[in-house]
Amino acid sequence: MKVYLRLLFAFLGVVFILLTALSVNFLWSDRIKPKQQLFEEVKKLKNIPTQKVDYGLPVYDEAISLIRNKDIHNGVSKLHDLLKFYPESDKCNEANRIIGEYNCDSIFARSDSVFKSEYEVKRGDALNSIAQTFECTPGYILKINRRLGTSIQPGERLVVCDLNYSVMIKLTDSYIILRNQDEKLIKKYKINQFKLPQGCPNSLDTKIKGLVVGDGAKFISLGSKEFASSYKQIRFDRRGLNISKLSNDADENAYSTGFFVSQEDLEELAILLKSGINVYIRK
């Protein structure tokens, strides 16, 4: 009898072990393992780098297509839309470059536009007075009319243009942004380096005071041979703020304040920026 009981208990023990093993296997294959696999899949998906979608790319492609088909005006308009609605697009830098080149070509071309007109020089006129009357700069009149000197004669016809722009200076982006009256981009100029005067806030409004040429030791006339190679500084009403280029003297640069751009950009800005236009400096 005792032998049979032992065999029964042994059999029940084996059955219990088998049932336990089957239960564990069921839990592992049906519950634990799928969850672990799902966890591993999710982990892999999280490690896959997400691809940035450039929603401005179709607008850019459409603009370039229009420009290539000689519909430049509408193409540039599309690029303005790109900058306005998709400022995070990777194509914004290229759009800025194309718009800047197109606008400067238009500004310095003798072709007709709503902002340009032709003026016949009268007795007693001077380049400065004509520039003030038509709200442009003497340098612009010389450049667009391909003049080498400032001498003008009655009866001559000069192309003039309204240069009513404003300047936005973005300190974080390090750009000087020239805008028209509708606050649309004319051109962006890279700031190579800047230093604000002591006590000057990061955000302020000021105006262009005027263009200073040379070191003040002697008068350098507009259009002279010395003018092109002379040191230039576009001064603001706010003391210590100006646009110029870096000096070759490192010690001098250490104490200079203002916004420093390339020589080429400085020459262009000196032509386009007239006294009295608004300047907005923002952090």
C-alpha cells in the first residue's frame, strides 16, 4: 500500500511539474515574450533618426522654375513667400541671396521702374541738392549714371531713384537687413563682427546720420580717385554705432565699436543708405 501511495505522489508531483512548466511556457510565449519584443521594436524605432520635412521646398522649386522661364518678377515674389511662410526652410539662405542679387541688379540698372525717374539738370543745381530732392544719395546718382566726377551741367539728364529704405540689424543672426517701405527684403549683408558701445542696449531704434570718408585730415570729394579706396564709416545718430570694415590693426579693432562688414558690402551700403532713414537694432 505504501508503495502505491509513493507512486501516486510521485506521479502527482510529475504532473504538477509538467503543469507548472506548461503554465510558465504559456505565460512566456503569450504574454511576456510579445511585450519584450514590442519593447525592443519601440526602442529601435526611437533610435531611428527622424527625417526633417522641408515644407518650403516645393515653393522654392516653383520659384526657381519661374525664374528659369524668364518670369523673374513672379519667381522672386514666390521667394518672398518662402521667407514669410517657411522661415525654417533650408532654402531660405539661397532665397535671400537670389532676392538680394535681383534687387541690386534692378536698383542699379538704368531701366524704368516706378521708383526711378529722369531729371534734367538746371542752372544752380548741385549733386547733393538733386539727391535730397529725389530722396537718394549722391553716390547712387553717380553710379547709376556711370559718372566719374561730381561736375554737372545744365541740360544734362540724370536718372534718379527713391531710396526710402529701412535697416533691421539682427544681432543674433549677425545680419544687416535692408528693407523697402513694405518691410520686404531688399538685401541681407553679413556682419563679420560687432561690438556695442558701453551701456548701449541690445535693442534700440536710431537713424542714419551720414557717411564719413577718410580720417578727417583732408577733404575727399565724391567721385575722386581717392574716394573708392578711402576708409568709410556709415554713422548712426546713436553715438558709437556705425557700419564700417575691420581695420588691419588688431589693437585698433579691439577698441572700435559698431558693425563690421566686408569692403564690398560697405561700398554698396554707402551708396544705398541716406541720412535720416530708420535703423532698428534687435537682439
